[in-house]
Amino acid sequence: MQHEHKYSFIDRLRMMRETRFGAFVPVLLALAAIWAYFGLAVPLWEYWGDADAESIRFIFLSPRNIYNLFMQSALIATLAVGITVVLLLGDIDLSAAATAGVCAALLGVLVLAGVPGPIACLIVMAVGIIMGTAQGILVAYVGIPSFVVTLAGLLGFQGLMQKILPTGNLNVSDPFVRGFARVLLSDTLGWALAIACVVVFAWLNLRKQTQRKARGLELESHIAVWGQIAFFGALMLATVATLNAYRSVPLLIVLLMAITALVGWVTTSTPYGRSIFSVGGNPESARRVGMNVKRIRVSAFAIVGLMAAIGGIFGASRFGSVSYTAFAGGSLLLESIGAAVIGGTSLFGGRGSVWNAILGALVIGSLGNGLDLSGASAADKLMFSGAILLLAVAIDAVSRNGTSER
């Protein structure tokens, strides 16, 4: 006699989050809901009649605002990608934003002293790696909890940034550094890159199907595979069309996507990346099968340091200056951690994706941008962001509790 399985809400939530796109779909739906709400929050009729064309451009879903939204979210996304790597281990880095601030301040000092932009950027990235590695050694070899180490790093690096910037602000006029945010791709090149990304995405999905078939594993349905390809293609083409409608695809966004693709490949398609998930899922089991858990932890913090340095470079390029408030004195750290968690990365380790961190950054950025256009106060922005972050963590905790009870 066959028994019908009855699944509770928690069981279904857990099973959904364990699927390939389990964390991708909820955050994408949340982003769509935010865009739909703010797209209708300011009635279009308010911008017709006596309103000028300049006012119409500030509608939330206008190409101009979408372009600005992407640029505003780039710094948060860069830090969120790095923080995701550490979260996969079950650790946390509270010093990422301060590290980015120190690296940006150092970059400003170097270019002001006459160091060529490319060399200054390489120096800054090396410094970021060193800063992250030092904290990783304290966590892995000394045994200090990552929360304590990076909290000390947060305070110390904030002080160091103030030492580097005694006036609190430094202009960055180097053309190489400013070029990251100012250079725009031609419309033709933007379309070519979008089509190339769709082709590569399709090839990777079809190749994975072929590999699973050769190994005798269960295959995804053809409808699901081609549906994913069609959805990704529509998303890419719509993005390029929107950006081209205002200016064009900025180099900064292309670099962010390329770096994320590299980190994503490392974390999902290499033995090192699989070891990160193994250590985050069960450190003791990983140690017993011969993985060097300590080195893996140190390397993860080094990656965060590198991504923080890159974030510092991107921030200096976009703002055209370096200030204490923009990096260490504001909400950048909380927004970056929030982006990683909203993207579905578990605070308990072992589950997450750097691509979802990009979506999480867009959720955070869209919420702030929409509230700004709606005339909401800074207090409202903080409360809404906190509520969304709490909801994301609650979903992660509920789904994990459902796993432990089975």
C-alpha cells in the first residue's frame, strides 16, 4: 500500500531552496515586485500637462533612472560578491566597507603623488588582499571568531582611513581611474556582448545536459532548459536596450559582470570552490577527507579583501573622489551584507551564489532609489531595508530548521 506524502509549508520551502534556482526565483520575484510597485507609485499623469521633459525622465522605470540605479548598485554588488564567499564558509566580514575605504583613500593618495593609474590600482588590490589575508590568519590559525576579528578590523580600518584622509575628502582626477565609470560601450558593442553572453549561457546549459546524460544522471526537461535560455536572453537584451535608450552600457557594469562570472566559476566549477561549500556545510567532515580548512578560510578572506579593493576603485571612479562618509561612515557595509543575504546566501554556510548577490544588491538599490523618488525619508529607507533583510534571514532560518528536523 502506497502512502501519500504530505509536505508542510516548511518542507516545501526547504525543497525549493535546495533546487538549482531555489534562491534565484524568490529574489527575482522580490525585485520584480519592487519595480512594479515603484513603477506605479508615482502616477504618470503627474508628469504630463505642464511638466517638462526633464521631469518625465525621473519616472522610476525610465531608462535614465535604470541606468543610475545600476551605477548606484555597482559598489554594493562588488562588496556583496566578496562577502558571499566568506558567508559560504559560515563566517562573516564586517570590515569589507572599511577595507574598501582604505583602498580607495590609498588610491587617491597614490595618483595624487604621480603614480600611474594602472600601477596604483594594482598596488591597491595587493593591499586589499593583504588586509583580508591578515584577518583570515587570525580567524583560521589563531582561532578568534570572524565576527570579533572583522569588527576590530572595521574600527581599525576606519581609523586608518581617517589618518590617510585628514580632511575627510580627496578628489581623484586620474583619467584611467575615472574611466571605469565614464567609459561607455558603443550601442553595437553592447548588443554584441549581450548576444555573446546568451550564446555562452546556452552552450553551458546544453553542455551540462550532455554531461549529465553521459553519466546516467537525471536530465532537466527540454522545456525547462530552453525556458531558462529564453528568459536569460530576454533579460540581457532588455537590459542593453534600456541602457542604450539613455546612454549606453557602462564599462563599470561590464567589469562587474566579468568579475562576478570569474568568482562564480571559481566557486562552482573548481575543486577549490567545491571545498568552500564543503567546509561551510560541515567543517569536520571536510577536515576528515583531507581538506586544509585553515588555508581555505584564509583564502576566502583574501578574496573578500580583493573584492573590497576593487569596490574601492569602482567607488573612487564613480564619485570622482574619496570620502570617509561614502565608504566607512555610511550604510555601505550593512547594505552589502544585506545584498548577499537577500540573494539567498545562508548565514550558516554551505549555500549561496555570487550571482544572487548581484540581484540582492539590485533589490537594496531599487528600494532606496524608489523611496527617494517617492519622497520617503532616510528613516523610512532604513526601516524598509531592515524589514526585507529580516524576512530574508527568517526564510533561511525556517528552511534550515526544516532540514534539521527531517
